[in-house]
Amino acid sequence: MRLSFNGGGASKRDLLLVAVTNGPTYGGGFKITPGAMGDDGELDVCIIERVSLAGALWRLPFVVCGRHSWMAPVTLERHRSVLVESDTPIEGQIDGEVTLATVYAISIIPHGIEVIVPGRS
């Protein structure tokens, strides 16, 4: 697949996973981007280079706990926009919905929604 960030040039990569989040967890609690904050105006991106099945299974418990950032095939980054492209359709999930596409264009609008929450008592 090809990845580009913030409107920059694309780089071709052989990847196992690209996760773009606005919070620390996805997939039922996996701490894929443990340092993510929903109000910092940036997307958190976890990139995992392709590894063997055994290597992926060995790393899985670390990913669940959010303790995978030190691993050699893992990169955690922050960007305002991410473009994922592939010549063949690749599976993705958008808010839990499975999709199949050749292009995923993801961007963030800082302070794009105002949320009111009750105060702590």
C-alpha cells in the first residue's frame, strides 16, 4: 500500500496494519494508540510492518495492553491527515463498520464538534 501524511508524498510500504484513531482504543478495547487524546487536534496513527503469523501472535498481547510502541515493526505517529492507497481493495473499519476500498482519506477538523458533559460531583 501507499501512505502519505498531511498532503505530502506517498511512500510504498508492506504493512500488516495501519490504525488511524482519535482515541487510545479500538476493536473492543485494544490500546492501539495508547497516547491518543481526542481533543489535541491530531489523528494518532499506529503502523505495523508486515511480520510472520508467529510474530503477529507474539505481539498481540502487547498491543491489547498498549505496550507495543517499543517493538521494531511498530511506529506510532501523529498527523492531521492520512491517505492510504492500494491497487487492490483492502479491508478497513470505520467506526466498527467493515469496508472494502482502494483509497482511504482520513482527516481531522480540530474543534469540529462541541460536546457538553456533566461536571463531576
